[in-house]
Amino acid sequence: MKWDAWSVVFTGLSLTSVTSVVLFILVAINPKDAAYGSKPLVYAAGLAVLALVFNRASAWAARRAERVVP
């Protein structure tokens, strides 16, 4: 059960990261202040990498949960 819970946690973090990527891309398209510069795109790229890492961690935890079942 422990690895199933980790899989759900990593999936949630991945989905949150994807949502944040969309948010920062929308801010980059229509900034409220010109001083933002390219920061929203940098944040979006970093969060896209995190989303991929969390997605892979979720898949790893799910595979581990399948092996550990008694």
C-alpha cells in the first residue's frame, strides 16, 4: 500500500506542475506588467521538466507497488 500512495502523490504533483506550466505560458502571452520579461517562460520550462520527473516517478512507484503485493 505504501508504494500505491507514493504513486498517487507523484501523479498529483505532476498534474499540478502541468497546470502551472499552462498558467505561466498564459502569463507570458498576456503579461500584466512588462517587467516580467522572460521569467514566465523560464518558470514554465522548469515546471515542464518537473512534471516529466514526477510522471516518471509515479510510473516507477506504480511498478514497484505491483511487485511488492504479497
